[in-house]
Amino acid sequence: MTVRDRVLALLARRPDLTPAHLVSAVPGISSAAAHQYISGSLPPSPNTDRHFQRALREIEAGNLLRPQDSGPVHITEMPASSRRVRCQRDFYVIETTRRIQQVLNYCAEQSAIGICTADYGVGKTESVRHWRENDGRKTDHLLFEFDEFSSRNILDFVGCLSDRMALGYQVNVFNGGRVMRAMCSALEEKPMLLIFDQCEMVAPRVLQVIRQIWDTTRHAGVGIVILASPMLLERLEKSRMRDLGALSSRVAVWAALNGVQKQEAAAILRQEGIAQIDDGAFNLLYSATGGSMRRLMAVTDLLVTKHGGKPVTEKTIEGVASNLWGLTLHSRSKAVA
């Protein structure tokens, strides 16, 4: 059975899924190419097969598109008396998530360039994944995650992006420019939103290529969203390099995000069943997580496993921080003493 046959078999036995759902679970290729692959209009290739195989493994393991998903938990900034937390699945929609999704929608609709910056672990990548499973299903898009090679070498970047668009070009030192121009022509014919993740250390020459792609294709409807740590924002603001200045002058929307807010963290803990936590312990916990959703959920998992239903004290949080991250925390009461 081919990979495409397995995809069709999955859709046949899962009436709750549509091709759009499955496309949202395949980050490695563009949504247009994924739709064509499912419909049979795009011939299979090792690249597309590999990405669909990975998505199938995640779906079959229950990590993606699980049956009867009820959705995310929406955390808002409303007062507690009027707060409505809609419990769905195991994903929390916080203000950071909403802001990233606003930038994605805006750049898709306006063919603009947007930049979202936030510290590691805040939830940028997961927010994009949630968007792809919801609003993003209606938008042709491609998610590209930089690695140490594509972030430094323009030929590797152009070749990888061409592969993700399923254009079938082999890039070398002689045809890199030709492949880029062919890629731009394909984007003009079928415009989409390009989402670039892990961009904090992308080389100026690669950022220049991204800017040139947008300059060439924006009239056709291509938008770009760049996700990075605050390091990129510092580079764009402080650098006098012409390449970075050319990009920053074209940015239409900036979103410098702080991560999980204190009220949101408190609501998440309540949602997870951690209700007996005193103020000192909560303040210590929030200080240790530093706005990181990844750290907050790691703490939550440990508290639920080891201290489910028990009161959580400052001593508890000190032990959790030591076990998880090797941090030595000191409560306010100890500091005062």
C-alpha cells in the first residue's frame, strides 16, 4: 500500500476528518501541494511521501487530529466573575496565541510581512499549529522551519523551499538564481502565506532572499510571517546592515510577545485541577516559569502526577524547580528571614 493509499484509507475510516484537516497536520509542504497530493493531481515523490508518513504516524499515535477532539481551552483576561473558559482538548489559547493568529490572518489577507518575537518555550510553534488546524485550513500556506543549514546557506534555503513547494528542482551553485525565479513564478501563479519559524539566527543573506521573494510576489497575494526569539528584533532594530534594513522597512506588523501572563497561569492551574496553591507558592512558580508555556506545563504535569489533590506550598515549588531544571529557588519568607 502506497503512502497516498494509506492517506485515503485514513480519510475513509475517519469521517470526522476532511482533506483540509490532514493538510493542517503536514507542515513540511505547502497546503496547495498537499491538497494536490491527496487528490492525485500531484505525482508522489520521496519528499511528499516522507512528510505524509510522519503525519500519519502522529495521527495513528493519537498525537494529532484525535477523534472527538473538543478543542482548546480559551484563557482570557476577563475578571474571574465573568470569565468563561471553554474546555477543549489539551491546548490553551492565551493572549500570545491569539496575537500570533491575528498576525497570520492579517498577513494572509493583506499580503503583508509580519514578525512575531517571543522567548523560547512561549508557544509560537504550537500557536501556528493551532492556527493551521483552524483558520489556516481556509488559507493556502507553507510552514518552513529553519535549521543550522538552511539558516546559513542561501542555496540550501532555496533548495529546501523549492522542495516544500514540490517544484522538482535540484539546486546547485549554477542554478540557484534560476530556481528562485521559478519559485517566485510559481508563487505568483498560486499565491500563499509563507510562515518561517526559528528565524532568530538566520543569516542576513537568507533574510534578503525572503525579502526579495516578497517584493516579487506580493502583488499576486503572497504574505510572509516570521517567527523568532527577541534576538531577531534586536538585530533588526540595532543593525545598520543594509540587508536587514531592507527587510525591517517592509514589515507591516510587529508583535513582541511576553508569553503566559499571571492571570492566565492561574486559570490554567485551576483548569488542570491544581486549586490548593497558596499565594507564595504561586508567585514562586510563576517567577520560575518566566512566561514560558513549556515550563508551566512541565510544572503542571509534575504537580498533577506527584501532588494531585494535595496543597501546593512554596516548599513544593522549590522541589519541583530543582527536579525539573536544577534551579535553586528561595521563597519570599526565607528571603525576609
